[in-house]
Amino acid sequence: PDTTIHILTNGRTFANGNYAEKLKEIGGNNLLLGIPVHSDSSLIHDEISGIKNSFNETVTGLYNLAAFEIAIELRIVINKLNYSRLLHLSDFIFKNLSFIACVSFMAMEYIGFAVKNSRRIWIEPIEYVQNLKEATLNLNSWNIDTSIFNLPLCLLSDELHIFARKSISDWKNSYVDICQECSKQKDCCGLFSTSKRIFEKLKAFNCVNY
């Protein structure tokens, strides 16, 4: 009865306040809703979701959920369409959505629609890690609980390691050859074994640069 239930949802239906209230009645304080906000720009958010007006519906839903004190995790999957505005998005979160429980930045798994739309949305982490650093440290400066998922430690600057989570489930987690000589492997999320490509610029930490 005390188990926390983590629900992944686009959040749009909660634009109906009555629906949010019903969820509260059922789930009480045991819920954590993981909801994507792809960008501070409604145009970019709607383009990524593929649904017109989804940004407005999602944000309205977030406010309705907050009114009933339902815990919210904002999930931001980084891609070519939204990476350049991560810092702007962090400002938007602080100014407009500071009631959320936490923020999760996530690297994309190269599978399914990510492969199908690769040319349009795929970007190597090495190309956006500076944007991610600025956004993460910005949110942290305002004491907003922030985490980084699915990115190996070797692709992140040292100051981001405390935000990185060992997030990839055991059943689809893998390490490539260079990882076997890395002194931080036990603390690193590694790579998706299900992904159809591996990230570029992977490297191994050793005892000298640990």
C-alpha cells in the first residue's frame, strides 16, 4: 500500500482538472508522474511530440497536477531539435515550473523511431554536453533536483558526474571494449545493448586521471 507508483505519461489529459483530481483520489501521495517537456518553445515541443497544441495542454496539465500536490518528474530527452535551448528550458522550469519534484535529462536510445527519424533528430552527446552542463548547473544553482540518465561518465565533464545516474537496466546494459580498462566502469551507466549505434568519443578513465 505504501509503494510509490512511477507513471510515464505525456500529461496532456491532465489539462482537464477533473481528471487530475480523480487521479489524486485514486493514487493519493504514492504517485510520481514522469512527463516530457521537450522545450521552452511551444513550436519545438509540438514538433517533437507531433501533436499541435501539445505544449499548452502539457503545461496546463502540470499546473493542475501541482494543484492536487501530485509529484512530477520532468523528463527531457535530448535531441537535435531541442539541445540548443536546454539553458532556456532550465530558465523556463525555474520561473514557471519550480513546483516539480525533479528534472531528468536523458540521452536518446538509438532504436525504433530514433532510427527511423535519425537524420532529423539524432545528435551525438559530444555535440550537446556543453549545453547540458549549462542547463544542469543552472537548475542545481536553484536547488532543483536534477539528474542525467543514459550518458557514460566519460562523455561528461567532471562536475556533472554527481548528477549522472547508473540508469540503464541490467538486462539491456552493455560496455564496449574500451570500457573494460576504465576505472570508473562500476559507477557508469554504460550503453544500451539494444541501441543500433554506440556513442562517439568514448574513452577510459585510468588510475592517473581518475
